[in-house]
Amino acid sequence: MLAKVSNKDRHSVIQALIRQSRKLPKDLYRSLTWERGSEMAGHK
């Protein structure tokens, strides 16, 4: 799932993730695990 962000700042990214995740079916939404590590920090 991709989310378009207006800026690369933390607030914009969080809001984009919230908008996208709300489009998921309720059961799938509840099964999400939010990655908080640095593994994807360097992803282009």
C-alpha cells in the first residue's frame, strides 16, 4: 500500500499513513503492526 505525502516531515507522513490505513477492512486494520525500527530509514 502506498501513501502520497505532501512533505517528508513527521506530521505529513503520519497523516498519510492514517488516511491510507483507514481504507483497510476493519479486521485487517486491527492486525497491523507499525514498524518503529530503523530498518526502513534509508529506503529510497
